[in-house]
Amino acid sequence: MFHVRANRFLLAATLALVVFIPVQGVRAEGAVALIDAHTHLGVASCSNSVCHGAAQPFKDAAVLRNEFATWQEFDPHSKSYARLQTPAARSITAKLGLGDPTTVQVCLDCHTENVPVARRGERFQIDDGVGCEACHGGAADWIASHAAKNARHADNLGKGLYPTDQPLARARLCLSCHVGTPDRAITHRIMGAGHPRLSFELDTFTWLHPHYRIDDGWVARKGAWSGVRDWALGQGVAADSLLAQLSDPKFANHGLFPELVLFDCNACHKRMSDHSWAPRQGTGLGPGTVRLNDANLVMFRHVMTAIDPAASKVLLDQTRALHRATTESREATMAATKRLRATLTTDFDRVAAFDFDAAALDRILASIIADGKRGEYRDFAAAEQAGMALQSLLVAYENAGTDATQIAAMRSQLDLVYETIKSDSAYSMSRFVAALQGMRNAH
């Protein structure tokens, strides 16, 4: 049996893991440290045609064996270093007075495997971009044993293989670049110099250019797969990453202003004649107040609505308290951030263990749509995340055996939802909410 995945290339065009590693306690910074802890051999070490460099998938094999070819041909990670050699990249670093982007740490940290020199093997090349070991960990100690006939996954983990099969661990690692950490972050200054806005959702982006398939063999080796669970944990980890950056005094408090990249772009970047910059009810803020980009917190609240409505209410109350605290003082903000992070990380274990059945999917869908009726998608970032959430829900409904005609109607309506979030500059909350309601009607 193959698990159904919907085509995500439309979205790509729309948006310009015996030895056990205790990943529940690993934050993004810890994920990066695990990746860098062992020597990186370079992508050439994985590209042999009998390893992962085959031109076509092997028949009746546990793994496809063409992973390198897929990465090289289709995966943007393979071109990430090359982006640093473009005029656009040179323009950004020139504006910031940083010089050649291929030598700047803040660029290299996410556009390639910027591991310490002492952790670079003979075949390692910095210009390979974000290669195999950027996600799977330095391979020097496990590259031979992981292919052995009696190989055990737990043994490989102990030798430095990163547990990407564990969704929380994968989220921590991916989000270290795609959302950021205090030591690895896109700042407001970098965005002001021309860097694109960061937009990421774990389940959606995992399946843009996959190099593995979820079949019965995968499930037997690694356990049940759930895209909605991956989406849910990704939202929680992204929210926690925001709070980590907000609470780090070395990152979030430079000069007169806090680090503005943590706040919602559209709270400020609007024409004065456009009254869509008015506050959202759910923030508890008044007009003219710059608000945090809480899109992932909003989505994680919908997750918890399916698991524990009372916990969802706590998240709402604590999120509103954080919004208010940002208008009061640094001390109040730090206290509110600490409380909210404690709530989030407690909920992660519950999300990871939860069975997202059809009834749970219904509760999440209803919660997302109810927020639309309340005007909670005034901010484009939240609407964008809601659109990607609907994609994960649709795939989950299909895998749960929902009638094919109903799935087709929901997919058609989802296309209309995507149409409303093609561009932040052209975003209309009323059009988005109408498309959301259409999704409800199709369901």
C-alpha cells in the first residue's frame, strides 16, 4: 500500500530522528550540533550507482537508491550555494557591508553545510550546497555500517545518523534554517536588504521533492506515518522557534527596537489609506500596534482543539497575554514567553502520540474555518499557513477513505484557496474567508 500524497507543485509556485537520542528535549540549536558532531564526507560519498546514485529506483528495494539523482536534479537544496553566487545575493551583502556572500557565515550557515573545518572529509566540498549530511548527519562513522545486511537503525543513530524519521527531530532541524534560531536567523536588516520572506510548513515542504516513498515496508521499519501529525508538530516547533528568538537577549533586543523580523510584516507594510492594518480581535491589541507574527501559534491552537479544547483555550489566552506584554515591557514579554514555551513543549508529547482520525480532522477543519469567520486571517502569514494546513488535512481525509467524489470537490476548492494566497500584496481576507467556507461546503 502506498500512502496518497497530493501534488504540491502548485504550492511551490505559489510560495516565491539499544541507542535513543532524546529528541523531545532537543531544540533547534541542539539539532544543528548533532548534525555537526561527526565528520562530513560530502555528497560524492553517497552518489555511487549501487548506493544512492542510481538513475532509476531499484525494484523491490527497501530504499529507492536514486536519492542522489533526485536531490541533484530536482531539490532546491542542491542549488542553495549557487544562489550565493548570484547578483541578487551579492547585492544583499553589499548593502549590509558584508562582502562576498560565499564567505559570510550568516549566509553559509543555511545555504550549505557550514560545518567546522575539522569536520570536513577529503571529498567534502562547501559548494555542494545543502547535501545529504546536512539532514542525515556527518556520515564518517555510519556510512559503511548503515548498508550492512544486519544493520540496525538504533546503532546508526548512535554513530551520528540524525533521526529524520522522527517528526519532531525533523522539524527541529528543518526549522533551524527555515524559521531560524537566535544564532541562525534572517533578521529584519537582511530582509530589508532584499532577502525573500521566509515561509515554511513541515508537511508541505517535505513532499515538494521527496526522495523516499511511504509504503508498507517503510511503516514496518519506522512506524506509522501521519502527515497531519507532521504538520501539527511543525507548527508547534515553528512557534517555539519564534519564542526562542524573542526571548534571547543577544538576538531580539538590538538598539532602540526589538528584532522586527519576529513581527508581522503586514502590520506595518501597508498604505495608510488601507485600513486592513487594523488589529485582529484574537491578539487583544488596539489599532496601530505592531504585532508578533503568531501564524504558527494560531495553527497550533487549531491542532490542540482536536486533542484538548481546554488546552487550546490556554494557548489562546497565553498568546493574547504575550501580545499584550510586547506593549508593556521587556520583562513582561520575557515572562509571557517563558509561560507560553512551557505550555508548547508540554503539548508536543501529546501531539506526537495522538491519533488524528477523521473526527479529529473535522475538528481541526472547523476550527480553522471558525477563525476565518472571526476575522483572524487579517494577516497574510496566518492565511498562508492555513492554506497549507488544508492541504495536509485533504491528504489525511483521502488516506482515511473519504469518498473520491468528495475529495475531488475539496481539492477543487483548495485550488481556489491557493488562488487567494498567491501574493501578500494582493491578499484579500474576504476572498480568503469565502474560499475557506467553500472548502467547508465541499466537505
